[in-house]
Amino acid sequence: MRRKEKRLLQAVALVLAALVLLPNVGLWALYRERQPDGTPGGSGAAVVPAAGLGSHNQQKKIFFVGDGQKLKDWHDKEAIRRDAQRVGNGEQGRPYPMTDAERVDQAYRENGFNIYVSDKISLNRSVPDIRHPNCNGKRYLETLPNTSIIIPFHNEGWSSLLRTVHSVLNRSPPELIAEIVLVDDFSDREHLKKPLEDYMALFPSVRILRTKKREGLIRTRMLGASAATGDVITFLDSHCEANVNWLPPLLDRIAQNRKTIVCPMIDVIDHDDFRYETQAGDAMRGAFDWEMYYKRIPIPPELQKADPSDPFESPVMAGGLFAVDRKWFWELGGYDPGLEIWGGEQYEISFKVWMCGGRMEDIPCSRVGHIYRKYVPYKVPAGVSLARIHNVGTGLCADTKHGALGSPLRLESCVRGRGEAAWNNMQVFTFTWREDIRPGDPQHTKKFCFDAISHTSPVTLYDCHSMKGNQLWKYRQDKTLYHPVSDSCMDCSESDHRIFMNTCNPSSLTQQWLFEHTNSTVLEKFNRD
Ligand code: LR7
Ligand code: MN
């Protein structure tokens, strides 16, 4: 062989070897691309990892379909392309440039987020695809169950509610949506009546149901669930935006195991300028503290999935956004219908699913934005929370405005109405089951407690220790706030508005306190000895 030919042959052989052997340029890579995604997120039970590739990391394993079910790329490429071209206010999830006129308190009053800004942004606005890049390669079962989307709402803003519906319709495969059920929890805003019905008449898949009295979000969801016809029910809050390809990854996991309840990753839509952003990170799971506060805490590195885009287990869900097999939801008993207005239902459903042989997962390739409110705008009916503490003698209210930790509590003029003003004036208090008194409504109490060290001392705010003692209070029939350790009562000064302890004298009006809302059951429990 001539020397030149030999060189040529060597070169060809080298290229061939590279094609076959180098994982990311070679035939291997091509082969891998044609394989269905076999990570648990792709099609869990249906795929089996091929043996003998131990020296490579997770991503390089070769998978094959185990039981003949076909997988498919559910991305709507056309919709993605259309979204990418959109320009305008808030498009691509960018912050809306707010003017001072839009920044006013009035814009927030009805919804706890800026409705003026919401109204300026298209109902079909695009959101940034902030999924992990691996999500683009994921394939899901070709045949997926369909779902009813249940959206409870109480006095929701027009554009925020409609954008929720539009985003679902724009970014879900139509064959997977059995229906969208809007469930009105006894709203009184006009736009949610006839105008909403007229508008939704244009969308054949949308139904509107209404409760006959204010039920709270839990029973409202139950009404929607009992009317649902889809294989799966998917709950959303009434101010959400579904992201790219959000639905198939959820339904796929339920198709693999009908006892799996799945949650999308919840992104943040800013309550001021409506920018769309991720939360602290995806490697977090649901948890709660001793106050039953829901929070997300980091997953320890050794427990994290090799592929961060894969589904992972979570002990408790955030609450509002999840999909569940419809029959399984009812096998679990649905929600406890005794749950009022807001909160706690996420623990109930989370504990039940784990205790009844199911599982709960967060799905990083499914993302939905949610507007976290600045404050709670709606009324919680009387009898549910214990709020403002009025002093009978002075007509003033206990207030923590000057309540730096340790400084004496004072009286202030009672703030009327709800919304940010009331919130900032810190006149809302809650008796907790620990028999202490904390600023904040029952769902958002601060960890400071009314504290008194003697029968003549000022009442201050001190870190709650939950050990009763100086933080133990009783609300008595005679309207006094009794402090058992010092055997004295809360009193106040008409001249300088300080709140302090004094020898109990129930006939003194300055020792009588009234609560804006009083729940007799809670108070009875509170005062049980
Ligand atoms: O009386 C009411 N009736 C209702 O129908 C009060 C509220 N609602 C509706 C309301 O319109 C909304 O669609 O119920 C839904 C939830 O109420 P929000 O949006 O005022 O509350 P939130 O965003 O703080 O809700 C979180 O916590 C709730 C109580 O535990 C529910 O679980 C919500 O679904 C939950 N939201 C989410 O999980 C989204 C992620 C943010 C968080 C936390
Ligand atoms: Mn919400």
C-alpha cells in the first residue's frame, strides 16, 4: 500500500471510531436521541435501564420501552414558536413598567395584587420557558388520561381570572382537557356574573358553577370536583398562568400510578409588576413547622435526583395546584368538608395520600405561575378569626405599630376596613391553641406573644415560647383578659395609651376588651381548664 493511501485509511478509521465511541458526537448520541426518555420523569414504570453501562453517569444510560406503550413528544412546537414572537406589556414574563399612577393602594385593594397592571397585559401573554433544559427531551405516554381543570374563585379580578383560563387553553393539548370548571364561591362583583357567563360562552369547554352561600375554597373545590367528568382532576388557583407543556408531565405520572398526586413547580408572578420568575429553586420540597406554616426546604444533596428535571417525592403540597386521579380523590374521601374558608387542607390531603398507599410528587418539567398576594383582600366571615381587640373604656384598639420586641403595647385608633391599611397598622390578633395572643390573622400570625412579667408590668411583645407562663391568657365572660400567673388583668391608660397589668376589677371599663370577631368554640377551648 502506498504511504498516502495508508494515511487516508487511518484517518477514516479514526473518524469511524470517534463516531461509534464518543458519547456526545457519535452514533451513540444519535441512537440515544431516538430512544424514548427513560428517566422516571419520562415514563417510569414502562422503561427499564439497560444493564452494563455502569461506568457512565445517569444521563448516559440507555433505556428501552418495557411494555410496548408508545411515548410521544407532547410539545406544541407551533404554539411555542408563536409565543416566542410575542412582544408587548409583560410578554415573555417581563416586568410591566409601572407608573406612579399605577402604584397606588387602590390598585391592590380588591385583589391584594395590582389589577391595573394585570389589565394592561394581554390575556394570552407569553411566559418564559424556565424549565430545566432536559425537559425538552422528555417523552410521555402517547395515550394520557384527560382532566377536568377546577378553578375556585372568590371575587377574583377579571383579567387575572381570564388569563388563568387563557393560559390553560393556550398551553394544553386540547384532547387532554375534558373541561374547565370555574367555581364561583359566592362572589359579589358584577363582572363575575353575566359578563363572565357571556365571555365564557365563547369557550365550549368552560363551565361555570356557583355555590349558594360563601363556602370557602375547600368546599368550593369539592363542588367542582363532584361535577367533574374527566379521568383526572386538576386544581388551580384563580390567578395562575400555565407554562409550556405543563400538563402532559403531570398526567403521565398519574397514568403510571393512579395513586400518585402530582404538583407542578409553582413560579412567582410578581404582585406589583407581574414579572414571571422562579422561586428559590427546584431542589426544594414541602414541609411545615410547629405552627403549621407551610414552607419549602432544600432537599439534601444525597437525596437529590441525578437528573434535576425528574419528579421527586414531597411530603406535603403547597395546596392549590395539583392533579389527582378523580376516583382516587374520592377514595381518599375528598377534603374534610368542615374545613373553613382557607388553609390547612393541603395537610389533610397530603397526609391521607401517604397514609392510604399513595404518593405525592413535584414535577419540575411542569410549571405554573401563581400571583402571591401582598395581603388577603377578601373577608373572612365573622366567627372564624379573632381579630382587633377593642378596649371598651377608651374605644381604642390594641396595636403593635410601636411594638418593637420588648417595648410596651399601646392603644391606637381602630383602623376601619380591610386591606393594606389595616394590615400595616397591626391591629389584628389571634388566640392560638397554645393560649397565647399573637399579632396577625390566624393564617399569618407572627411569632411574638403578649407577655407580662408581673401584676403591675407593661404588656409587651416577646418571642413566643409556647410554655404558657407569662404568655398564658384567658378571655373571661366578664370581658377581662386574665393573666393567670400574676392573677391580674390587662388594663390600659386613657392618658398615655399604654397597656399594662393591673389588679382585676371587671367593673372598670378600661379592663374590658372586645374582639371584632369571636368564635365561641375557639374561646371555649381557649378558656378550658
Ligand atoms: O373563600 C374563599 N373562596 C375561594 O374560592 C377564599 C378563596 N377562594 C379561592 C381563591 O379565589 C383562590 O382561587 O381559593 C383559591 C385560593 O385562595 P387564595 O389565592 O386567596 O390563597 P393562597 O394563594 O394563599 O392559597 C394557598 O393556600 C390556600 C389555603 O391553604 C390554598 O391551598 C391555595 O390553593 C394555595 N395556593 C397555592 O398553593 C398556590 C401556591 C401559593 C401558595 C401557598
Ligand atoms: Mn392564590
